[in-house]
Amino acid sequence: MPKKKSLDSKKIALLCKKSADNMKAENTTILEVRELTTVADYFVICGGNSTPQLRAISNEIITAVKEKFNRRPIVNSGSAESGWIVIDYGSVLVHIFLKPIREKYSLEELWSDAPKLENSRRKKKNER
């Protein structure tokens, strides 16, 4: 059973990244944190340039995960106005930042021991 949960988590994380990128999010990164914490399997971290863009990224992710996996966030906290939105799917935490807030909290640096998950399609193209 844990393998299925892990596989679903990976699929959700990849869909969150794709959805964020569809809304022109900047520097979208997926960190695989399952070996480092019990909080989640993956962190999806991305940035936007304005509060409307943060809201659009958040809405796109929530809609896509609901449509594909029939899952709603356990918690959707923060706000575009604060510069940091967190969408919690249990095994996947999505962090959407305004650039100055992302730089201030530097989650990628804080979790630098976590391997980055690459989109398998992109990886195959680069390997050719």
C-alpha cells in the first residue's frame, strides 16, 4: 500500500508543477523530502510576480488536482497578499511565493539535502 501512496504523491506533485508552469510560474521545483521528514513526500515550490498571478497559480493547481485525482486540499493557507500560499495535499505540499518572500525563506536551501524530482518527459528529451 505505501508504494501506491508514493506513486500517487509523485503524480500529484508532477501535476502541480505542470499546472503552475501552465500559469507561467517561475523556477518551479519539486523536492523529494520523504526521507528527511514525515510532513510530506514532496514539496512543490514555485514563484509568481504578482498577487493575481499567485492566485491564478493556486486556482490552476487546485482545479487540476480536483479534476484528475478528485482530491481537494486538506488545507489551503496563506494568501496572495501575504506573498506565500501553501496548498496541502497531505503527501504533497505546494508553496507559491512572491519572489522576495521566496528569497527570504529559501526553502530550497533549507531542504538542500532533498533530491530534486525531474519531469520524466523533460529528462528523456535531454538525454537524447
